[in-house]
Amino acid sequence: MPRHIKILLITGLCLLVSKAVAQQVSGMVVDEKNQAPLPFVNIGVTGTRYGTSTNVDGKFTLQLPAGRSTLEFRYVGYESQSINVTSSPMVIRLREQATTLRELVVRSGANPAVRIIREAVAHREINDPENLPSFSYNSYNKLYGSLEENPTGPRLGRKLKPADSISFNRFIAGNHLFIAESYTRREFRKPNFSKEVVLGNQMSGIRDPFFSFLATDFQPFTFYKSYIELFGKSYLNPITPNSEQRYDFTLADAILRTADSLFVITFEPLPGKSFEGLKGQLYISSDGYALEHVLATPADDKVLIESHIQQKYEKVSGHWFPSQLNTELRFKQAGIQGHLLRYVSRSYITRVNFDAVTDKSFDVRNVTFDPEANHRSAEFWKDARIDSLGRREQHTYTYYDSLSQKLRGLNNMMGLMEGLMVGKLKAGKFYLPLDYLLKLNEYENVRFGLGIQTGERLSRIFQLDGYAGYGLRDKALKYGGGFQLNLQPERDMYLRTSYRQDLSEPGSASFHSTPGIYRGNESFRMWLTSRMDSVLQKRLEFGFRPRRFSQLALYGMQENRRPTYGYHYVPQNEPGVDQRVFNITEIGLLARFAWRETYTQIGPNKIATEPASPHLQVRVSRAEQGWLDGAYGFSKIEFRFDYHFNIRGVGKTRFEIQSGKAWGTLPYPYLFNGKGSDESSSFKSMLYIPNYFQTMGLYEFASDQYAYLFIDHNFGRLTGTRSPYFRPELSLVQHIGYGSLQHPSDHIGLAVKSMDRGFFESGLMLNNLLRFKYVNILYYGIGAGVFYRYGPNALPAVSDNLAAKIQLTVSF
């Protein structure tokens, strides 16, 4: 036998023997003071390069080589420990260092941490899992809420009686406030096709939860995007080009391992830099300079809800991939009886696969529910869980199960929450759409109404609906109804016929609105509406989705419009014609492209969970004279395009382009109304409404062709984080409009102007000039700004060209 073969055999035998006699050690590493598990603690076998790290739960398992019995535990901010292994499992308690790490001062370019960060940035496109062609995985997710003692803080909430206080303390010591679990399967295909199916779902005390908590509900799936979205706010990622100009990086530790090295880098915003930043630790492997662990939290210490995220990556089939995601939300000032509220979300990712995923796997919904998701057996959950439930988690389920007869009110509240999210309340086999309950505008003042719609318990194939409403100022009844066939729900394919006797604002844009998805409306602008047409309309519409992000609808309608504002149409080329009521017969096409828009299934309904960007809407229509009593012939095309994006280090830009053109004979109700929002006599017009002209009167201009441009750039926060109540953000706004109108003298009873020479206004907004706490959970912010109108359509008096605006915001 050749010598090299013998050597290989002997080497293999030695490896097998060493594994046979190696000792497996497991345990948990916790904080000595509060017993909280410590994630990503580095554990090395003394005298070797063997080692591991704790997971997000502070647990570890390690094969201890024969002849070795000492482990070294190292964690940034804690004293290192060397422990001689005598038993397993073991609990290691690390003590926090009495003093913080000494700041390392180096010259630009000489900081070793910066060099490693630059390598991580250079490799981030390769290491980002969402740049892979496709992948799939299963995820077990657990979320619980608890109350944690706050002995040093103020006493929160009303004082309980002694007997109640004892019961309260006993409850929170043995139970969580709630616990929820889900088990999901996700498929992904580049660039942005994603679908997650909820296979199992349960929540303590809730009979049939309508939503599920997923791995990505509280943090992004990976830490490689330029901006990290947490609680609706965008934070600049430290793993971005030139991040050393905004972040301070320190190489806190470097660990030599068998196959690679692990660099532990702490980061925080540089002093004097005002931006939305994070602080924490990055564990970067020399194997491809990929992230192995992430610990991050917002650097702003004045937030009311403090979010801590943890991510753990492992190499699977040659690719670094998330294996655990953990989020902790700490309510810093909200709680009960000296205890602070805390949410903990943990996700464990398994069964990762990189096989090709086809387009057929995806539709418009990025989250769907298996029909049996809410009714899984105990055996299902036993297989799905990565680890068994802890004592406190088991007690929580048991406690709420014992109260099942007393939790009817809680389950009813969940039904109400579901209705608010989808825009309609369940009422047996019917739904009550919320859209019709209350409407506010200047013409009707207050409008009360009621709508009803058949539900899926009656039929999933067809839907009947109707509504009625009454305005207090105009003292008139409005009503309507419809019948819809749901031909192919997964593609939003429907055929609908409807009838309505209602009001409509003249000259307003009408783009595609998908049945079954509650989108709300531009409520502030509708609040100002004072000019209405009385409309009787019959309509037939067929719609569907040809592709995931696109929608099409074909329609035909008969309409009778009667202006309520003393207008009549006297075309100069038709002597003797004086019309005050307008009949049209129209056919049209509505198209919509909504890139990256995603939806989540809630029962039989779905709601938009991520807005589209870019977003394109188009409407093409033709009204023919002589068709079914149609008195006018004209054609119209109109489109709207909006887009928003971040510019690293500069802020966020939003812009909208809207344009339209009409040919033929058009009475005023069918022209294009200028997008004005200024009504000088009304305090309500001081509200800033994005993508509207702030200094233009509501009905100052009308056009048969137009083009508008709206640009808004937010530079971000101007100050540091010292004051929680003064956080000004500067926005510069520019609006431009052009339009023309043929034969303006045909329109009698109105002062009709066109924008032939252009309309220009510029503005400056300072948001969050003042912030106020609300129930110690969120901040209400008030901003103010001023807009100035100039150019050919400027008004004679300078003061008339100025408009003061206020803006309201919400932040945590």
C-alpha cells in the first residue's frame, strides 16, 4: 500500500478516535447581575483555535477536544473568564466591566476597524442573501410581552390595593402578558419576489388570531441594506460606503479560529454628527468579510420605545445566511406598578434551500395563511419548535386557557382590530365598510352613513353591497349599490356592476382603486372640498392583474351630472345651446404599476403592508356623442407617477409628476381642476397636504391639458439628540404647474383661469419643531413652514402670495 494512502488512513482514524473521546459541552451564558442571556459570547478552548459562540438565547454547544478542559469566555463590555469544565450543562455568569473601554484614537486610515469595515462594505453585495438568485426556508417565530421591574424609575400607573398588588406580582412573576407563536415557510426570488405562508399560528387567549408575527416584522431580514428600517424610521447602516465619516468604529476584539478569524467591532455615531444612526457591535468573519453576528440599537437615547436587534448568520452550502433573528422592544416609560413593558421576538431559521424558485410561487400577497394555520395540534407545535417552551411560557398558555369563558370581550376586541385594519367590520355573514360611516367636507359639513356587504360565509364567488348617507348641510340623501363576481381572486380578477346617486368633485382625478383593499383617501384635501356635482352613474367594470405589480381595468359607464354651483355651459360654436345638466357615455382603461408593493392576507381580505415606489397610474377614456343618450364627445388621457428614495448622507427625496390632456367638447365638470389646497377663509387650509399646490385656490384654475411637478426633499434632523422635544427636520419643497384651456368663455357662472404661463411656488418646512409625549409611548410632532407663490400667476399683493402651513407627525 502506498505510504501516502497509509498516512491518510491513519490520519482519518485519529480524527475518528479524537471525536469518539471528545467531550460535548453545553450551557448558557448570562449577565451576573440580572441573569439575562448574553448573545454571541465568544467561547474558545484554551490552547487551541477551537471555539464557538452563544446564540441569541445565550446558549451554546461545543465539542471539547480530548485532553482539553478549560474554556475562555470573552464578551465586549464584560470581564473575561476562564472556566474549567467539570459538568454539563453549565451556567456561566459574566460580570460587566466597571469601566468602559478606553477610546482608541488613531489617524485617519490607520484605524484597523475602518479597514475591516471597508472590506465588509466591498463584500456586502456578495454576502447579502437577498442578492442570491433564490432561496427558501422555514421559520419558527415566538413573541411574548412581559412586565419587568423598574426599581430605580418612577412608579407607573395607578396604585393597587394591597390584595390586588399581591395578585398582580404573583401573576407577572409566573406568566407573560401574552405569548404568540407562528411557523412559516418563505420563498424568495431575486430581485423582489417573496411569499411567506403561515403554516401554524396561535396566541394565548385568542381563539382565532387574524394576524401572525413573522421573522421580519420588527427588523429587516438582513443587515446589508443601506438603511435599516426600525419602527417606521430609516437608520443609516454602518456597513455602507464612507460610513467612517459618520460612525466611530473600534476594534474591540480579534479571535483566531481554526478556519478563520472573527473581528468584533463596536460602532456609534461620531460626536457632532446629526443623523439617524445606530450603535452596537458587528462580528465580522475574515471568511469573505461577512457578518456573523449583529447587535444594534438606535443611538438616540430619547426614544420612548427602545429597539434592540440581534442577528446570527451561519454558512449554509457556501453562503452566509441568517439563522436567528431576535428583537427586544423596551418601553422606557410605559408600564404598570413600577414595571416596564417589554416585547421579545425570536425567530429560528431552518431548512434553508437554494434551489430555483419559479414565478408561479408568487402572487400579489407576500404573506398568506394556510387554512389550518390557526387550528394546529400540540404534536405539530412540538415538531415546529426549536426548543421546548419555558416554564413561564407554559404557564401563560395554561392561565389563559383557564379563562376561556371570560375572554369573550378580548376576542371581540380582536375582531374590532381586524375590521379597522381591513376597513370593514364583521357582522355575522356580512361586513360593514367603515368608509361610509362618516365623511367630512365643506359642502356637506358632516355626512353620516352606513354600508353593508355580503361576506365569504354567504359566497366567495359573488358579492352584493349597498350604502346610504345623509349630509347635514345640504340635507340630501345619497345612496348606491353593486354586484361583483370574483372570477379569480388570486389574480384580483372581477366583474362588477354598480349604481350610485351621489356627489363628486368636478375635475378631480380618478385612477384605479382595487376592490377589497382598503386604502383610505386624501382625507385632509376632501375635508376642504366645497364644490360638488350631483351624479347619477351606472357602471360596468372588469379588472385583473396581468403581472404581480400591475393592475388593469376596463369600464363602461353612463353618467348624469348636475352642478350644484350655478354653472352652465354655452359653447361658442353651437349658438343657442345653454346646458346645465350633462349626460355622457364613456368607456375607458385604468392601468396601475406598483413596484415593490406588498400585501398581507388577513382572513379573506388583504391589506397593503409596503407602499409602492415607483408608482405609475394611467387612465385613458373616450366619451362618444350619441351613445346611449351621451351628449358629448371627448377623449382624455391622464397619468400620475410618484417615487421616493434615500440619498445617503443627504436625506430623502419624494417627487410626483402628474399630467393630462383632453380633446373634444368638455363641460367644466370634465376638465382638469388645478390641485389647489388654499382656502384663505378656512383654518383647515393651513394643514400641509403633500403633492398639492399650497398657495393655489381650490378651484382657481382649470385646464384641458396640464403638467404638474411636486418635489419634496427632507434633509433630516438638524440637531443632536439632547432634547426629546425639539427635533427640527428641514424640508425644501418646489412645485411647478403648466396648463392651458381652449374657449374659456364657454364656461358661464365661474371665474375660470388657465396656467398658460406657468404656476410656481417654493416652500420651506421645519417638521418636529415641538414634540409632545402621548401616554409615554409615542411623540406627537408639530411642524411649520411657509410657501411663496411667484412668476406670471403671482398675485398683486405680496402677502397674498404667502401661505403658512403646519404639519403633524408621529414618532416613537
